[in-house]
Amino acid sequence: MQSSEQNLIVALRHATAAVHESIEQLPIMRRVMSSAMTRIDYYRYLLVLRELYTPLEAALYTAVDRETQLRLGVRPKLPALLADLSEQAAMNPNESFAMIDDVAQASVEIQNINHLVGSLYVLEGATLGGRTIARHLRRVLGDELGGARFLDFHGEQTSAVWKQFAGALDELCAEQRLEPDAVIAGALATFDDLYQQLARCA
């Protein structure tokens, strides 16, 4: 029989399933995965995520020690997101995006290492879905998608990076550096922030 710490990823998946499903049903997410997705929609989607990732990653990568970051295999994704936004503007210099640059920045409250790791679970898990979204948008937008550095952040290494992250969670729990229930609470809080941010975008 496995101990509770060896099931943290499974527990996180089950605990966040409902809110994850609710996010997928939001208008912006349904639009992203539709055949009607446009380049403007793509830009707007990245813009909304920028306003969540900017304060969240600033908190995460300031508070999480370097050793833990390396063990989890995590690194900031905001630079890739900003590069994709810049690329979209450069690809279409005659079209101004200023009119839609009006997304309010998310308010992020980070409490402790458990909350931090819960937040990282959300961001790392998003890279799995991001790769699926990138494949879809390549079919719909073609060359207009550009590099998709953010959505396809880990590329062919996506599965390997996720396995490293999951394994590190088990190790940190075994070392009693993490409290599973508190990690789950952190993940749920971050999913709620993500939901609120995406829900603002019609």
C-alpha cells in the first residue's frame, strides 16, 4: 500500500478536477479551442495570462529557494509569454493591440512553501494543456501563431519535466517538507485566481 505522500499528484488532480473543468468551460477557453480562434483572440489570451503570471511568478521565484526549484525542475515562463506577445505585435506592425491592453492584473497572495508548491503545480500542469492548445492553434492559425514559446514551453521534454516535478513532490513529502493538504489548498487558491482572471475576458 502506498503512503499518502506518494499519492500527492493524484490527490491534487482529484481535488482540483472540478475547478479545472470549470475553467475549460469559460468562454475564452472554449474560444481558444474552437476552429473560429483568431490571432486577436490568441493575443488576448496571452495578455490575460500575462497579468496572472507577472505577480505570481514574481512571488514564486522570490520565495522558493533555488535548490527546491532545481529539484522540481521549474523555471519562469513569463519571459516566453512576453516574447510571444512581442512577436505578435512585430508580425503585424500596422495593427494596434493597444485597444485590448486593458486587462487588470491579478491579486496574488502567497502564504508559505506549501501554498507556493501548490501554485507551481497549477503552472506546471498548465504546460501539459498548453502543448495541446499549441497543436490546435497551429492547425487553426498556421504561421500566424508564431513561435508559441509559452504554450509549448517544454516542447518534446514536456512529459519528462512533468515526471520530474511529480517525483520531487513525493520526495519533499517524504522528507516532511510539504504538507499535502496545504499544498492542495494552495493549488485550489491559484486555480481560483486563474478562473477569476480568465472569466473577466469575454
